[in-house]
Amino acid sequence: MQIPARAHYALLAMLELAKRHEAGKPVALREIVDDQQIPMPFLVQILQQLRTAGLVNSSRGSAGGYFLQRPAAQISVLDVVEAVAPNLFAPDLQLTALTPEAHTVVELWTQLSNRQRSLLRDLSLIDLIERVGTVPAAMFYI
């Protein structure tokens, strides 16, 4: 399965907002860019899609920025992915004739898609943040 860069960056941005959600202050766009290495123009587009989907909100001004619309535990990975890549799980099957074999294979792809969606639906942003805490820090050797 190929994951679009848009979905990858959207999850990174949402994790950054989730980590800072308890502080109750908006996160500046520049902070997300710096911390997650997301290209600024791309991040602006992604945050607009997330805002349209009701996952984030923004405030203006010198202390403005972005924040989660609801608690991180209530936002699934699937919510984020579908906000920025709505057709990710739609099978791209353009078949003119559905033979019994083709029908069986289409059912297989549908089952796979359903399992992927289920996995992402069952994972919240909090679950991913907890996983980040279990990843050992990278070691650099000179």
C-alpha cells in the first residue's frame, strides 16, 4: 500500500498538535514546520483540509496558531487520513467484465481495505503518542 505524503505529513502535524494540546495554547505554523520538517506550503494546505474536516481550528494574531478541535483520544488515525486522502481506500478497479475470478479478487481487495480502515479507526492520536514514547532515541556515532 502506498501512503500519500499528504497523509504522512497530516499525521505528523496532528501528533505535534496532540502533544501540545494539554498546554491549551495554539501551536504556531513555524513550530510545526521546524519540529516535523514539513514543507510550509504543503502544511498550510494540509491544515486547511484538516480544518474543513473539523479536526483542527486556528486562531489569528501574534499568539495564534493551530489546535485540535477535540481531545486527541477522540481523533482516530482514520479521521486524519480520510480528511486529506479521502480516496485512499477506494479500490481503483476499472474492469469491463467481472469474471468469477475477477469477482473473487475484487472481494479480496475489499477485505484488505476494510481491515486497513479498521486498524486505523482503532488507533487514536493518543495511541500513537504513546508509541512514540517507547521508541528508543536514535544514536549517532562519529
